[in-house]
Amino acid sequence: MLTYSPNKKPRRKDRPWLLFLMALIWIAGVTFFHAPWEPYEPYVVAIVKSIINTNSWLVPYLTPSAPYLELQPFYFWLFALIIKVFQFSDIANAVRLINALIIFGVIALMGQIGSGLSAFRNGRSVIMILISCVGFINNAYQLSPNIVVLFGFSLYFYALQKSAQMPGISAWLLSMGLIFISLNFTAQFIVIALLILFILPLLSKEWRTLEYLICAGGGLALFSLLFGSYAFQLNSVDHAFFLEWEGKYLSFISFNLADYGQSAWFLVETLAWYLIPAWVLVIWTLYKRRSRIFQDKILTLSLLSSGLLLLFAVLSGQHDESVIFPIIIPFVLLASVEIDSIKITIVSLLNWFCIFTFGLAGAFIATLYIALNFGRPHELFIKAKYYAPNYAFQFNAWQLALAVLITLIWLFMITRKHIRGREMVTNWASGTTFVLVMFISLCLPWFNAVLSFKDVVGSSLPYLKNTGSNCIATNQANRVQNALWYYYADVSLDPEVNFAQGRCNQALISIGAHEKVSIPGWKEVWSNKRPVDFRRYVLLERE
């Protein structure tokens, strides 16, 4: 039976080696090799492959005639450079391994920032809250530029925290943080980061120091030099591409007032689940510290950045988590500093809730694994086969051993006695790790079969005529089909606004799952989709 200690400062029961093992297993879940999934993964692996094959670093291409302008190429350089240097042959798996190192960097930096907050031995608590936060899991467990932006914000916070002790090194760290923040699809986050640098000295005299001036000024100068050089070179190489990129990058505010109310309501609905369990702890921090919260410079920075992120997310008028996801960083820091003062009744309620929730999720995963293995329960087996009709179960002893290991760690965590706030937070983190890693270890091959496009692309190859003077058109540049067919089959699609009147005799397009294609002079020769898709891919040919 679990009990809860009335002692306000008990000896911490979290063992560093056990926490490290849990965090390592959590990160390992990201590196499990599987095919690229939507929404970003096909683009990432295809563009990295294109850079390596074509050596077009400044202007990356998905197809020979369509540059990819949604994101600065710095993000893809990270992967392409390492793959080039170490001569990795499997691009998708190499990208995934490098991405895992970036995730480790975020976790390590957040632990360092947490250790410097005005709370007792707070680094571990920050890490545990971070890896149990739904939003961070959502960004870390898919291959996307969001994790690099989070790494940038972590560097940004760490540089400002250390600016008083080592302003010169902090300036370099700040410049790198700003570069990584600028990798976002729009300039929204880099504008926020730059605004904060100017606002901080106005808020408190603690920021009006020579050391802060060296850090902020030096970091800003280095960032301006690097980013300005990229923009100048891009404009020199391809002026039309630069203008199109500039227009998209600077379009992050909606001037339609009607969008603001809908955007605000969307944020409320999204953050209610996106920041679990951090937002519960943030409310407790604000209640307990009140005005004392401004005595910690990084907590002040966290409040300011959270406010600006919310304001700009509303002004964007968009209904997408991509405009708000960096709020994870300041919220986790705010959530960590008052966990020692959480009342026993709240600790008990949250702890039992997490035991019940994660235990139920683990039981379902085990049931799904049994269904995939033995065909029972039959209804669940039929449903699983519907989403992955080509999947065939193969027993893997290592996967089962990992599932048993993470289950034993979770059981050890939740059966400790005399726990308080910190151990409750660790139980949340161990619960999320248990569910994620158990699902990946037992059900990843099936889940990969559900989300992989390999079979879809492979089924189209007998119908493609991409040899000699033949070409294959598509109806728009930088769509998923462009990335998929280039990555899996080395087929470059030619984007044409009106492919029906173009030079190609074949066209590969994506349409709604139930839409019909009726174009005079063209016939449908192939079509396929994943069972989970709402769109299907169609190959057309001139009659």
C-alpha cells in the first residue's frame, strides 16, 4: 500500500542511476528504426537525401524544378553534414539517430537550467516533468524541426541564465540558440526571442548589467552575421526563390480580427492536454510564490516568454499547435519549483490517477500484442489487420525483454512508500516512459506497417514510366507525394500548375479518399492509400 510522507523535506528516494536509465530508455524509444511517417518525416529524409546526392546546400530541392522553401536549410545541414562525414548508408536511420542526440541535448540543457533555479536540487524534477509532458512527447517522438527549435530555446534560456558568470561564452550559446529558433517555418519565434532581449532590461535592474549587455549584444551580433549571410547568399544565388521564401517567413500575423477569438479558444483547448501535467504544477507555483516569483531571473523570463508566445499565437490567427509548442520550455521550468510544497492530498490524487491511467494503457498494449501474436481477442485482431493488412507478426526476444524491463522499472517506481511531490512527478515520468517504450517495443513493427508508405510507393512502380524522355507530373510542388516517391524510388516528379496541358504523359497526384478523377484525355491506371489516410494517391496517364 502506498503511503505519503508528512515530512516536508524527506530524503529523496530517486536514484540518479535509475533516473538516467529511465531517461535513456525514453530517448531510445525515438531511435527505434522505422520508415518515415507524416507529417514532416518524408520531407526531412527526402531533402537530406537530395542535399547529399546533388550537393545543393543553399537551395534544397525535392524535385529538379521545385526548391523547398518551407524551412531554412540549416535544419537539413545538421543531418546531411554528419551523414557525409561518417558515410552513413541508411539515411532514414542516420537522421533518426542524430535526432535522438538533439533530444538528449534538450533534456540535458533543461536539467542544467533547472539546477540553477531557486529550488532545492531541481534539475531532476525539471527533466521528469519534461519527459512526462504530452507536448514534448508529441514533438520528440516524431521527426520534425520542432525539436531543434526547442533545443534553440533551451540554449537561449541557458545562455541568459549564465550571462552573469560567463558573458563571453553565453554570447556564443545565445547566438546558436537564436539560429536554431530561426529554423521555424515563420519568423514568429525569432521575433519573440529578440523582443525578450530588449524587454528584460526594462523589467528589472538585474538585467541592466554589463555582463548582460555583452551576452545579449554579442549573441545578437553573431546571429545577425550568420543569418544575414545566409539571406544575402540566397538572394544572390536565386532572387525569385529568396523573395518567395521571405514572403512566407515574414507572414506570421493575421490582420483579420475575427480570427483572434477562434485562435484564442483553440489555444485553450490545445494547451489543456498539450501541457499535461505541467499546467497543474504551474498553477500551484503561481499560487505559492505569487510576487516572489520575480525574485528568480529565469522564472521572470519564463513568465515573459509564455505571455509573448500566447500573444503571438493569438495574433497568428491559426488553429495549429505549431504556433505555440515552444511554451513547453518556460512552463516546465515554472512547474518545477514548488513541487516540494504540494499538499499530500493533491499528491495522492495525482499519483493514483497516473497509476490507474498508465496501468490501463499498459494492459491495453499487452492485449494488442497478444492479439497480433495469437489472434485473440478476435475483434481486436481484425481491427489491427485492417489498418495493416500486409503485416505479419515475427517474434523478437529483445523487444519482449525491453517491455519486461520497463514494466519492472515502472512497478518499482510506483510501489515506493512515503512519497511526496518529487516522487509523484517521477512516477508520472516513469508512467509515460512505461507506456511509450512498451508500445514501441511490442507494437512498433505493426504500427510502422500502419503508417509506412513503402508498400504504397512499391505498388505504383510497375505502372511508372520514368525512363528516357518520359516525365511524371504532379499537381503541386512540395507535396507529400514529391518526397515519398523521391525517397523510396528515386522518382522526381515535375510540379505543373496545369499538368493536363503539360509535356508529361503521366501524372501522380493526391486527392480525397472518395474523390473521383475526371480529366478529358486522361485515364486512371493506378491508385492506392494507407487505411488510415483521408487522401489517396492516383497515377494518371494520357489516353
